[in-house]
Amino acid sequence: QVQLVESGGGLVQAGDSLRLSCAASGRSINTYAMGWFRQAPGKIREFVGSISRTGETTFYADSVRGRFTISRDNAKNTAYLQMTLPKPEDTAVYLCAVREMGQTEYGNWGQGTQVTVSS
């Protein structure tokens, strides 16, 4: 069983940058695609982006494309979300999860880290 812990959240002003980390333990993440999600108050959890097992392919929600960057370091068993140009509407709890090869759903959710973007 792989366990995920998100960190790096905090308060940031619009236009600044923030880097979130998703540290895995219990099992190597090199067999998983990694996904980032977020949930704001009063809203359902939404997809932010994902990265393939080798890091060769990334996908982003339209709302963050060009502003956020997902990366991974399998040697460190960690995935990252770089928020380069955050906006107030990016305020949410950010969570990471894994997806196994051949699967369509994510699992092993972390507890999340709060990101608050002020204008």
C-alpha cells in the first residue's frame, strides 16, 4: 500500500509562486501515474493535472494550463505541483493520488494541503 502526504501549501499573493510536494511511502511510485486534484469550499473535487509513470506525458485542466507545472522524481518517490501564476480562484485544498497502469480511477488519496491565494 502506497501512502501519500502533501505539503508546501500556504498563503501566497496572486502573481507569486508556490511549489507543492506529494511524498510517497510504502511503495515505489514508478508503477503509477500521479494526479493532482483540488477542492474548494462548496465545490466538488476537480482534476488539476497528471503525469505519466515516466514523466514523459502531462495533462492539465484548462483552468491551470500554462500556469501550473507537474513534475516527478521517482528516485525521491515524490511528485510536485509548481504553481507559477496562482490566482485567487486557485484557493483550495490540493490533494494528490495515484493511478495504476490500465486503471481509469485514482486512489490512495493524501490528506491534502491548503493553498490560499490573496489578491
